[in-house]
Amino acid sequence: MANELESIIKDFWEVGAEVLPKLSSMNPKKRIAKFVGIYSEFLVHADSIIQGEINGVNVKCKEGCSYCCDHLIVANTGQLVVINEYLNEYPLVREGFIPKYPQWDDAFEPYREAFWYSVSRLKTEKATFDYISSVFSSPCPFLDDGKCSIYEVRPIMCRSWYSKRKFTSCKYNSKIKKLEIQCEEEIVQKILALEHYFLAQFGMREVPPGAGIMTLPHGIYYMKESARFMAGLRSKMS
């Protein structure tokens, strides 16, 4: 199975989403399980590309440094489903997330209306989206003693965030310390292609920009059962 998934992702990277297997004939839970496997292999491939680029760069990030985890972390539907399935497998991680969520949500309150407005009109309101992303600051509810409790399936924006500065300096302004990674744009485009593929397997083919984008904490807090969430999302988009 591992070799099969590795081959699928290599073909996807070189050719595009048209080489990915059709899942629509499966029941929703099997569709999600198959996508989780495909996406997990995608993360392995993406990580290897990122690590290949930063190899030899004097990156200062190290275990226990989590200042960049105060940023507004967003993810699309496919990423959220993969994380949600991970939490179903490791329920104690979800239990650690739940009591930290209200504090994060309170910090988000001043930006709530403007953020969701910008997401619903991403083509014309991207400046608002970017501004909120730059000023929001609150520890991610998945932080556990300075470590990411979903590190294995963390969103792609977390996987591509590195700093060349001394890690303690990020405490005062981590947003200007981000190392520019050349492969990041290509990986983001692949993520979008996977998202359209995933939604299409649930009958959602014409998806407007911004649809399915959520903050990581909100997406996980409200998702619960992945298959039911996908059914509700399809109903909203139909």
C-alpha cells in the first residue's frame, strides 16, 4: 500500500490531480479513509521537498520553540478532515484541545466578522484576510507544553515556517523572521489541487474561492464526525 501511495503522489506531482483515483463509488467513510492515505503520503513528499531546500540553511527553529504557533493558522477542508481523523485515532489529543479552545476563540472575537467576510469574498477581500492574519496573536490550542500535539498532521503553513534568527528573538516579532522557501508556492498549488479533488469526490465540483477555508481551531471544534461534516458542506454548496 505504501509503495502504491508513493507512486500515486509522484504521478500527481508530475502530472496533476487527473491521475488520482476516483473515490465517489465508495461510501463516505471509505472515501475519507482513502483520502487520508493519499494526503498523508503527500505530506511525506512535501516535507522531503521542503527539507531538501532548507538543508544547509542555518535554521534556528528547535523543539520547544513555538512562538510562530501564536499566528492565525488556517486550513482547507481536506487538511481539516485529515487532522480530525487523526484526533479520532488519538482522542486524548482532542481532549487536550477542547479546554484551550475558548481562550483562543475569545482572542479571535475582535476579528471574527471581518475574517469570515474576507473568506467569503476572497477574490476582492484578500487584503483584509492578510491583515487579520498578520495582527492576530494567540497560542494555538494544539500546543501542549510548547510542543505541537498534531505535529504529524499539522497544516502545510506550519510545515513551511522556519526562521534563521535566534529562536528567542521570535518572541518579540516572529512574523518578520520567516524564512522564504522557494518551493512553498508550488506546494500550496498542489494543496489546492488536492482540495478540489477531495471535494469533487463528494459531488462538489464548482467551488468558489475561499469555500472550505477555516481557522484550524474552528474547523476542528465544529467538525466532530468527518463524514457528517462533508454531507453538511455539500448541502450548503448545492
